Amino acid sequence: MNVLVLGSGGREHALSWKIAQDPSCGNLYIAPGNPGTAQVGSNLALNPEDFDAVAAKVAELSIDLIVVGPEAPLVAGITDYFANHSTLSSVGVIGPGKEGAELEGSKDYAKAFMARHDIPTAAYKTFTKETLAEAKAYLRSIDAPYVLKADGLAAGKGVLILDNLEEAEKEIEDMLANAKFGEASQRVVIEAFLDGIELSVFALTDGKNYVLLPNAKDYKRIGEGDTGLNTGGMGAVSPVPFADDAFMAKIEDKVVRPTVEGLKKDGIPYTGFIFFGLIKVGDEPFVIEYNVRMGDPETEVVMPRIEGNFLETLAAAAKGELAGKSVNFKSDFATTVMMVSGGYPGSYQKGKIITGAEGIAEATVFHAGTKMDGAELMTSGGRVIACTGMGGSIHEALNNSYKAVDQINFEGSYVRRDIGKDLM
């Protein structure tokens, strides 16, 4: 089976690394990929959002299955493009069509979907530029903290949690009247603050049936003790110790199954991953958000814990044949620690030489923001490298992650040293 993975980050490296291990994998291509994915497949200089160029390559290379890593091509409609293509409609695509992708592409759409299907989530209201006065009045009617969410995709920066009413009123005006997040904040969702502990749950569905993948907890803030600015993710742990079998059964019963059945009831075809961003309040799960692809850096701890031939499961999903399938998990813990560029998530420099990333025995090194300049491995992004360790305990897995971190060097590198400590 010839496979094309779309994307260039740590998530795509981890997916490609896992797919390449499957005996049924023929040729594996990654577009555009990175120096890490080049170690497990062939990189292609393609923009995942240039559908015509992707289609030409799919035809040329006899691709059987496309695995879409990032959300942007899905929200732009790549799955529909192939489903309606005159000669390539039989190519399997892991990722929902444009309507299903609205679960991530629009917070308001996702909230309305959850309300329609009785899926537990925070109370909310949606506002536009025309209803700015009502938005401010609504803020004054609820208690702090105030949660403001840009409706559209804002590269992970569109969610604000504020304790001060005046600041919340200023920000809602900035988002709606001054287009702080561009088109993404043409509408803003204000929702009730939920106090609890977060986790991520992942399902792979063919639109009728689903399989659960390992759960995970990620760490978004730049500073230790969960302080400072939000990032794309500074590390992750799998499994989540507080998500025992009873709580996971509750998640499946109240969230996962109703979501898949809701998609079916609404007539929304959906093949691919559903990422449930959840919060445990007391002993109950609530949905914070949906994503329509795997998370990053969660994929870097989920993939190493999956046993067996994952490509076969992906192919079954693409064919609508997930009924009766299951995914087995390793009992070991996996932890990943993200090495980032100095200054991230603010301004940072690129092009720093990376040394020590080869031949690490203690952990698997997943490339996120790297590039080759001749023979030199260089930084090319804010989040640079994820070091994933395995072990019989979180402590052992983290030791392996940090041993790898300590062998890799680039100027200005920064890591959080407290990943997973809250779970130990």
C-alpha cells in the first residue's frame, strides 16, 4: 500500500514513523515533511493546501491512502476534493470532509452540535460585531473567569481566559470590532469557565464505527507550573493516570459514542480522527473542544503506545470497515518533552545548528521544526524537537525523555522540566 502523509511537524513524523513499521506499507511519502520524516519515508516538496498539485502527485505515485495531519487542508475541503475527483475518487483519505471539519473550524458549530446531541460541554453564547453591546452585557451577567473563544481557526491563539471584567470587555471589542484574530474572530463564543483537570481522548472512525486510541495529557503553557503564554504544546504523557477504566467508560458513553452517532444522524460523512479535548470536573467529563485530526505533541506519545499494524486499521477506516476492529495498547507509559527555540511562543530566531540528535538510545526523537542546510541540521520553527521516552512508570519514561533532551543542543534551546510531575 502506497501512503501519503500530509504535513511537516512532530505529529506527521510520529504518524509516519508508526505507518512505516507496518508490513503492508509499500512506499511512504510525506509532504512536505521534515528531516525526521525523511528517515522513514520520502519527502515531497508539496503544499498540502495546493490540492491540484497533491492530486497530480497522488496519480503519479499510485497513492492508495492519504493521511491528513494538520487541520487547515481539512477545513479547506481536501477530502471532498478527492471524493469528487474524476479519476482519484477511490483513493482513501483519513480526514473528514469540509462539513465534518467544521467541528474544529467553528467553535459555534461545534457547540451547536453538542447541544443538539446532549454532549456535555460548558454553557455558552455566540456574538458578532453587530451584537458587541449584548456581548459586553452578557459578560457583566456572568462570573469570572471569562472564557472568550474566536470562532474560527486562530493557530491555537484564539482562546482567552480572563479574570478581570474590564479586560474581558476590552478583549471582546478587540476581537469583534478590531478583528484581533482576523476572520477567525468575526464571531466569538463566550462560555462558562469549567474548573477541573484536562485530558485528550482520540478516536478513529469510519463514520459508523470507531476505535479508541491511547489517551494523553498535554502541557500547553510555556512556563513551569503551567504559567506564562499558551504554546502549541510543551510535552505530553500517556496514559493519563486519573482516567481509569470507569472514567474512560463514562467518556465513551457520554461523549465518544454520542459524537459518532450525532454525525451519522446529521448525515455528515466522517472518516478520520476525532480529538476530544476534555476536562474532568468532579467525576464528570465535559468537552472543551473538538479537533478533527490528531494532536501535537500528543501524537508523539500515542503512536509509540499502539501495538500492531496501525496502517491496517487506517485502511479499514478508509474503506468503512472498522466494525469489529480494536486497537491494543502497550501498558508502558510514554512521555514526550518538547525542545523549543528561545523566545517562543513570542519572536525567536531560526537557523540554529542542532547537534546530538542522532543515535539516541533512550528515546525516540521526533522532528517538529527542523530543516537541513547542506549537511547541517538546523532549527526552522518555535517547537523544534520532541523527545519521547517509554517506561514502566511516568518517572522512568520521563528520565528517558530528559536523557535525550540533555544530549541534544542548539543555541537558546528551552524545555519545561516539570512535564508529568503533576501526575506522579
